[in-house]
Amino acid sequence: GETENVIKQEISLSQNPDIAETLFGIGRAQVKDITGGADGKIGVSGEIELDVYHAGTKKEKPLIITHHTFPYEQSVLLSGALGDAVSASSVVCDVAVAANETGAEKTMRVETLVHTKIFAVEDKKQYVLTDIYSIGQTAVEPVYVKSVTTMEIVDTQAAESGKTTLNLADGSLRVQQILAVHIRP
């Protein structure tokens, strides 16, 4: 089963007065707990770790990065049976951030699009008939051998490092200082 929801959160920025403008955010989701529910619904809860990039008010500190953590909960429909082994994973697909100033209070509104997948694995015993022989005219005795089969989901990650040059488009303004670069393949 899988689902995708927008998680909304308001975070105070009053402790950092040097923030002039909120630029963008990058988030990561971590599953902390999986709970079974009624009607085939599984509850997934965890934390979203958010790094937000802001333009600073001071020339010597043009970029400010703030780190935030807040909880999330999602409910996913899953067709499985009682006793299945259940695992879940969540990914932050998109982050939208905007700062608001209301008087002396500066807050940031965050919307994160979280995609959650749940897998259920059933533990099932199967027997394979290997031979059968007769102990009477009509009676037969089956001979069984226990066969263990395991199905699992394997995650593989690979990384490649390298250097590349990115040219700015003709007519672009001259870049005096690079603040941050993020690349997502």
C-alpha cells in the first residue's frame, strides 16, 4: 500500500533576527513507528528533518541555514493478514516554505509532500510431496519435506562522484559569490 499527503507545520523564526527572506527547504522523512488499525489501515508515524535556506540581512553572513524537526502521521490501506511482517518507508517529495511577519513575531509556514509505502510479508508454511507409497490396497502414505521459501525486498544504493562545469546562460548577471548548490538526479 502507499499514500501521499501534504504535512503542514508553522515554525517560529523569532530566535534568528538576521533572516531577511526564506529561500527554499530540503526535507527527509524517517519512519519511527508502525501501528495496525481497523479495516486494513496501517498507521505510520515518524519525523521530518528539514533544512531551510534563508537570505541573511548582514553582508558578512549572506546565507543562513536553519534545521527543524517535526512529527508526521499517515494512514495507509494495506491488504494483509494478521501476523504479517510489516515494514514502511517514507520520502519527502517536495517542500514549500514561506516566511510571515506579524508584528514582532516571525513565523515560517512549511508544507511537505510525503510519500509513504508499506510492505506486508506473509509467513506461510508449504509442503512439497516428494514420494507416495501404498501400505495396503487402497491406503497411501504421503512423505513430506519441509520447503522454506523467503521473499524479501532489497534496497540497493549506489553513488558516483565526479566534477562538472555548469555554464550560465548568455546574458546572465555575474555571480559574485555562490551560496549553495543542490543537485538531484
